[in-house]
Amino acid sequence: VKTLILFFLILPTSFAQNIDYARKVVNTLASPECWGRGYTRDGMKKAADYLVTELESAKMLPLDPNGFRLSFTMPINTFPGSMQVSINGKVLVPGRDFLVTAKSRGLKASGNLVQTDASHFADASHSLTVSIEDKLTWSARGTVDTGTTIQLNKASLTEIPSTFEISIENEFVPDFAAANIATLVKGTVHPDEFILMSAHYDHLGGMGTTTYFPGANDNASGTAALLDLARYYSIHPQPYSMVFVFFAAEEAGLVGSKYFVEHPPIDLKKIEFVMNLDLLGNGDQGATLVNATEFKSEFEALKKINTDGKFLPVLYPRGKAPNSDHYWFSEHGVPAFFLYTMGGPPYYHDINDRSEVLPFSRYESVFKLLVGFNTALQDQSTN
Ligand SMILES: [Zn+2]
């Protein structure tokens, strides 16, 4: 009787996707503790440690015999300290009312602004530019400008900006330590042929001491799905070896995936296909496949699986685009798709991309579509 009960307890998680688990992963990765999985407060490292712990507790194998972490260093401009901006004497809230652009150098000054065009103001003596934006969208950069650019949220302004008082600290880190995390489920028939699935686990990090960017949709959602898929395949090994790579530093310019293809731990020629997952939290309006026009027969196969399974309302084909970690693979001759879901809240690279507002409404559909596609890839190749 005991064995039977155990069997039924294990059944739901081992046979399919586990939305509760994926939710838990998103909540952890998007929490203040991980501080936007970026470049201050050890955010990215904390996220990496969490992923490794999850893989270890699922008894998964590292892709590299030396461990799950494939380490590298990179330059990055960070904002670990003061982040104060007042315009016309009014103190603004970082993230909500203003952003400092990622390439900006720090500045401690006050003065007057001169309008330079409809949406820009400047103080040339301090190399300061102020731009008025309909939406605040942050990024991450590995270089520093000679000046400082502040983006002001139009909705937060009541009058034309004329005076400023700014105290912003930046710290350029030339050799920030980051790591891709890679795990493997050995193939049962063709262990030396690979299907690689990926998702970047980093996000933008924090801006000052009180503001961080949660990145629930971008890309805690894809990271959670990838962990769930890795755990699923560890219970269901495939004819081909399945590789799962959690990329670091995607937001800083696809840095982690570039490092991976330039220092490949496996022969790139042995990778049958790469499926990169980013922005997986929606799907009520379908999904887009970058590189669909490059790999037409694979896209047709994916569409058929989607239609047969009634998974997502529509799959949009898109051409080549250097907009996520699939890019370096297809540039190196490895067939690759990048799938991102459509619909849901418009939060992107801002403080509102929080786990509380992540729909994850098509999680099960996306998971099943991906599993179906992986099966089709292997059927095709073994025939
Ligand atoms: Zn992303």
C-alpha cells in the first residue's frame, strides 16, 4: 500500500508540467533578495546559486564535469549607491519618475536646464541630458558615456523642467564575475547528439539602493519553465541528450550566450536544435518565433503540433533578430528558435514586471508545445 501511495503522490509532477513549481521559481527570482538578478548586491550570483541548488536537489548532472557553473567575466556599468534627482525642487522617485540611462556616468551637481528640442533639456556644463519619455525602459551596458542622461516619466511632470539637483553614483566594473549554468540529461540512444534549450536568468539588476527591476516575465518566467523542463526530462530521458542552459548577462548584450558559443563545452555541430525561451509569462495572444523564416520546416512542424494540440491561439513567424540568446547559435550555424509569448501586461524592463502581475495563463500549453516539438525533432532525425 505504501508504494502505491508514493506512486500516486509522485505522478502529477513527474508526468507533466508543474505550474506551482514554476510560480515558486518566479517568486524567488523576482524577489528583492535577488535584486533584479544583476550587477549590484550579488543579485545575479544569488539567482545562480538558487538555480544550482534546484538542479542539485533534482539530482541533475552538470553539462561540464567541473560543475554547473560556466564562469566568465565581463565589463558592466553599475549604480550601487546614491540615486537622487530633483527637478524644479521636487524630489523624484527612482524607477517610477525617472531612470538614469545604463551607460551614464555618475553626477553630483545642481543647475539650470536649457530646452534643446520638444522632449530634451540639457546642462552642457555638466554634460547632463534630460529626456521626457512616455514610458521608462531600463537596460544594462558594459560601457560608460562621458555624460549623464536622465529619462523623466512624462506622467510625473507637472511643469517644464528648468532646474535640477542630482546625486547619482556609478561604478564601472571591468571584470564582473558571471556564470552560465548548464545541465544535461544523457540521451538513451544518441548520447552524443544534443537538443539544447535555453533561457537567460539574469535581468537588469538594481538602480541605486531602493530600486530594483524584478524581471518576472523577463525572464524569470522562461527560467522557471526551463527548470521545470529539465526536471521533467530527468525523469523522461530522450533518445538524444537534452541540454539546458541558463544564460547570464543576456540583458547586457547577449554576453553569456556569446561566451558559450565561443567556448563551447560541447561540439556545436552536434546540437540538433536550440530552443531559447524568453518572456514566457503570457500567451493569450499566442507566441512569436524568431528565426521561423530561417528554419521553415521546423516552424511548419511546430505549427502542426500547436494546431493538433490546440495549445496557443497563433504562432507568428519572424525573421532573424539579435534580441535574445538564440542569436549566437544561428550565427554559428546551429539551427535555433527564440520563442516569446504575446499578450498580457505591457511591463517591460521597468519596475512593474513583478511576479504578482505575471499571468502565466498559458504555461501548460507552452510546456506541452515544447515537449511535442522536442519529440518531433528526434523522430525526424532517427527516421
Ligand atoms: Zn529577456
